[in-house]
Amino acid sequence: MNFETKRINSAPDAIAPDGSEVRLLCGLNRGGMAVFTLPPKAVSKAIAHHTVEEVWYFISGHGRMWRRLGNHKETVDVGPGVSITVPTGTHFQFRCDGLESLVAVGATMPPWPGENEAYFVEGEWPSTV
């Protein structure tokens, strides 16, 4: 096995299915990391994942994250210092409520398998991206 060292790109590596910008970080066989950015006043598309689960840690900006799994549903305020989980199958959507981009570092387990992983669901708010 080789070690990986990577510096974050200034431009996005991809646009996530939810519409946020993705900048890929290092990854291994059992998980990967990325930085997700949602512009000021933007609302993501609502999605869910077929097989992966994620842990997000917000590093800048302010907003809200809506999650629903089965009958359990909640909306939480997110911003620097807040960490959230997205279990497999959770319907989720997030929004940036401030004038600064909402930015989170996310760990995806197992690593993101490709474009068919996410599927669109009915969300809490109309999407703007």
C-alpha cells in the first residue's frame, strides 16, 4: 500500500448530486473524505444514498440540515464546530442561510461508488442549485 498526500483544489473536483461543490481529499479502501461547499443563500437538492453513510463536520458558514429516516425527522442548525451523521438511506437536504458559503468536511464510508449512488427524494425546501 502507498501513502497518499493531497492538497485541496481551489476549483471543485465535481458537483455532488445535491448540487454542492465537491473537493476531494484523501481516501482509503474503507472510506474517503471530501469538502462540500454550498454558496450563500443556496439550498441543495434533497437526496439519499443507496449504500454509503457519511459523517460531516462543518467548518464555516451557517445554515440548516434536514434529515429523515423512516418516521424520524429533524432539522438542525449547522455551522462551525457542528458534526452530523447521515446513515445509509437517510433523506437529507441542507441550506446556507448566511452571506458566507456553508462548508463541511465529510467522511464517506465505504468510498463513494459512483454516480448511481445517490437518488433524489422529496425535500423540506425548494432547491436553488
